Amino acid sequence: MLVLYKQINNNKERESIHIDQTVRLVVESDDTASSEQPDFSVLNQNFKILGTSSSSNVSIVNGKQTSRKQWFIELEPKAEGSFTIPSIS
């Protein structure tokens, strides 16, 4: 199955953490037509995924409908060092 997202953005709550701390990654998509979540397995190389949750939002303002889906991923690094959040699709 191929799942396409119009746009996926991600952000994290902070830039650096200390050992035994976690960081929450927020992944946003403006395509709520798909019920599939993005593939977060690329995060497993450097992080433990401690939990995930999601949220959907639809709003209509002046007849224009916008929608957004968010996934919240709690991450714990597997080792010390600098890591880059890889591209998520």
C-alpha cells in the first residue's frame, strides 16, 4: 500500500537533552484523508520510541476548510551523541 501525504512537517520540543531524558517529536500533515500514520521505523536506529499518540483537527473559517493531523512521538536516545531526525514519510 502506498500512502502519500501532501505535506509533512516535524518539530521537537527542544534541541538538546541529557542522558535519561526524552524528547517529544511532533509530526504534522495537512492530509487527513489517509488514516495511515507515517513510517516512524526510521527513528529506531538512534531512538527508543516510548509512545505515540495522534490528534486530528478540522476547521471551517469563512467557508474555507482546513484540516491537520498530528502525531506525537516520545523518543529516548539509545546512546550519547548528536543525532539528526531523519526524513519521515
